[in-house]
Amino acid sequence: MEEMESIFDQSQDEERRRIVFLKEAFLSIHTHLDVTNNESVRAVYNELHNTLMGIDEQEDLRWWKNTHGPGMPTDWPHFQDYSPEKKTKKGKKEVEKKETIEKSVMIGGVRVRALYDYVGQETDELSFKAGEEFLKIEDEDDQGWCRGKKDEGWEGLYPANYVEVV
């Protein structure tokens, strides 16, 4: 973890130098393109100058570190404790209960067809074309994503509203 923080600090230093360089470059351009003699662009020129002067690399880096750095807040999944159900007399109600459990777990998966093309944005996402069929192996989560598996073996997340059950 310390090595990760050290590398992050190095990247923060590089980013600070980049911000300072860009600020100086834009201020130089700003100085050389002074068109304030023209009244119609004076307000735009002043607004640009005020914006450039308002750049604070330390504040930007602090925000970036808090949002995306080693100490950023995470949204880890919340797990529930497993408690096996007590067995009762075997009857029709018991069989019905087992069938609903199997459907939510989806042993083997449910065949779905893509309604739209989707190109995965992350490495854990599944890409597909409209009309393509594959298996839905996990139900939709609270953010609207399902896990699927293509016939070629590729597995990943996809938007639940992009498919229909075959």
C-alpha cells in the first residue's frame, strides 16, 4: 500500500507540473493575443484572464486525490449472512419454494437476445450486437446490470434493459 501511495504521489507531482506548464502557456498566449483594444471582445478577454488566474493546482490535486486517490471512498458490496431455511414436511409448498430459488440463482442461465448493440466500457463488461443471443447468468442488480456469458466463453456485465428473454 505504501508503494502504491508513493507512485500516486509521483503522479500527483507530474500532474502539478503539467497544470503549471499549461497555465503558463495559456497566460503567454493570453498576453500575446491581447485584443482588449476591441470593445466587443473585452469582456471575453477579461473573463478568460480571471479564469486562468483562478487555477489553483494544489486545490485541483487535493480534489483529485480525495476523489480518485488511495484514500477515496469505496462502494463495496454488502453481504448478508447465510441462514439455511428449516425443513418442513415435503409437500407442494416446499416444491414451489425450491423452484423460485432456482430461478433467482439461474443455474445454467436464461437465454436472452440483445435488443441493441452494446460496447463494454470496462474490462468486466460484455460487448454484443443487436440480435445476438447469450446466457444471462445473474439477475439484475440494483444499478440495472446483469451478468451474462456468451457461447464463446466471454463473461461480463451488461445493461439489463438492452436484452429480452428468448
